[in-house]
Amino acid sequence: MKRRSFIHAMAAVVPAASILANYSALAEPLRKKVKITDLKAMVIGRPGGNTLVRIDTDAGVSGYGEAYWGFGVKEVMLGYLRDAVVGEDPLDIDPLYTKMILRTGGAGAIGGVTVTAISGVEIALWDLAGRLLGAPVCKLLGGQYRSGVRAYLTSGPDNILDPSSCREWAAMVKNHRYGFGSVKSDIVRSGEPGDNDYDSVFKNPRGNNRQLSNQDLDNNAKGFGNLREALGEEFGIAVHTHWELDMSDALKLARAVAPMRPAWLEDPLPPDFSEAWTKLTEESPIPILTGENLYTRRGFMPFIVQQGCNIVQIDIPKSGGLLESKKIADLADIFDIPVCAHNAIGPLGTIASAHCAASMRDFKAHELSFGHLNGQPNDSPWGHVEGDPIKSWESFVLHDGPLVKDGRILIPDKPGIGVEPNPDYVRAHLAPGETWWG
């Protein structure tokens, strides 16, 4: 990194420090007067599903968090993180985050399962701090820029190449009671399982080939043209890939769908930074977005400093937690790069993520992903859903008033995150072998 870029990157420490100064002033009256007495965790939905975490204190107040799915998340929490936080002051959130990172260093604490587990615990610490201090979490993170965070829906028609299928799906989206104004849909490719269009030995050649044929490019131009026609000119559309292309074909795809004026092209290249990201960002006619597979400020730093994307997308409940995500946003803000939030977690983690997003100055949109819109059975990480997926999602937490309205995730004006696990619903959707709070 050049010296000038390094100096710019280090400037991001200043806003983060000011956040902690404000939080420290609020926390000072309770400093060293409350201790953590226990950390409990349980897996919901299915084996390897999302992990709920609860932190108890000797003040009789508890905080709740949610971590993403993944085998081993609960084991990291109970095997490494519980001993790191029990007996400590729960208001020392940043020091405890650092302690947890160091404690799990030998187990890979710069990314993956360890940081995912730490993120869930960190969310519970912020919820606990808000409950102890009588303030919403977004206020503790430096202040609240917005009362609701713009949401986009991840969904797509059954057949993006069929105009009638697109119109039927678009009608469901536009009439959805959450009032969405934007969507994100997957690209289409040949080489689906069984096609073997790429001469691959693998069952699913699409997942092991990074190239697009001319037919693929034509199909995506047609498919996203169908979405634009069905949704209308003002509806937001994002193009979703899964880190699956090489540089040249990612650029070809960007040019093919550019006439539909997409909000962004998401994750076209493999997650790790390379100069190809910078080159693609410079040459693409539409914004390039990435970040859902990155962890901590260090993971995002090269993309921001080296201009490897137009928009960073933080998966807040797994990237390091709320304060770490706020620091990532502060770094991006110095380089005039806006922030979005990737999100495929349950409602507890979603509302925590929205608190963080509400505290970010230049925030664009927050993902909501529910699976099927038409009531088909849906094995989600937060429980097997039958019937209305929205009703099931909302039932997972106790809350006052709507969670989403007019295309916005609403920020509860209550201490902490403002929601907590619904005992009746969660008990009925625990993973096999799990018991209520262990």
C-alpha cells in the first residue's frame, strides 16, 4: 500500500474513537458495577442452523444476539468465548471483542466460524448495554441517521426468460405488504445440473466454471429486460452472482445488463481482493458491489483503499459485529464509498443489523431474504417454514408494532435491539437435540 493510501486508511480510526468516547460517557455511571455471570447458546432450525446467544449479568438483565448458521458456531461460543467474557464488565464491549479475537487466534480468528461466533456475542453485548443504559443500540453507536432502513428483497421469478412468469412474480413483489421498492435477482447460466454444457466432470458444472457463453449473455440481457419491463422503470433491480465469474466475463455481463440500469452487479469475482476487482470497477458501466464474504476492517480495507468496488456490502451479523461494521463504514465514508448490508439471518440478527445501518451516514439498502413468496415449504436456517414465510419470520421474536413497513426496516425505539426471542416459537423450532438455552 502506498504511504498516501495508508494515511487515508488510518484516518478511519478517528470517527470510531469518537463513537467510543460518546458511549463511554453514557456508560461511566455503571462502570464496574455489573458483571457477566453466564453465556448461553442454542441452535435453531436444523443442525448447523443459526445460533442464538444470551448473556446474563448479576444485575438480572440479559442481552440477546444471533449468529449465522454454521457447524461449530455454538461450540466456539461455549468453548472459547464464554470463559473470555464471564466475570467481565459487559460495558467494555470493544475490549471484550479484542479479547475474544485473541482468545480464538489459534482457531482462525481472522475469519469464518470464529468471527461469526464473536459477532453473535458482540451483538448480545450491545443489546445488553442498551438495556442497562436505557437506550436503543443505534444511539450508542454514535447516533441515529434514520428511523427506518431501506430494504431490498432477494427473490426472482420461476423463469426469468418467460415474460409472463416475470409479470406474475412482479405482481407479488409490488403488492407485498412490506412495500418493497427494489429487488435482487440471480443471473441465469447454462450448465445447470445435468446439462454438462461445460464438459465438466462435476455434477453441477455451473459451480465449477467461471465463464459465460454468448447465449448466457443474451439470456441475461433478455431476462433482466423482462424484469425491468415487469417491475417498471422506477423499481430498483440488482444483479446477483455468487463469486462465480472471471474478470473478462464479469465485464461482459455488466455491459449486457447495463441498459436495464441495475443498482449494482453483486460479487462477480471470487471474494479475495485482487487487482482484477479494481480494473473491473474502473471499466464496468454499472456499480460493482462486494463484501458479504469479508471479515473485519482488514478484509474490507484493500477493496476500499484500492477502489476495488463502488459499494461495500457488509454482512453485519458475521463480519465482526456492530462496532466493527460501523468502523468499516467509517473507512468507506472517507473514500466516498456507500454501504449496503447483506443479510440472510433471522429477525433478531436483522434488527440488530438495521440498528447498525441506521447509525451509518452513507447507507443505501439492507437485504431481506425469506425464500419463497408463495407459501411453499422453506427450510430456512432459522426454522422450517410452512405457509406465510413473513408470518413465521416475525413470529420468531417478541416485538411491538411492525418490523418492516413502506419498504423500510423500522428501528425500535426501545432499549437495546428492541426485540428478543419468542420462547413459544423458538422452543418449537430448536434444532434436533437442542434444549431451551442449553
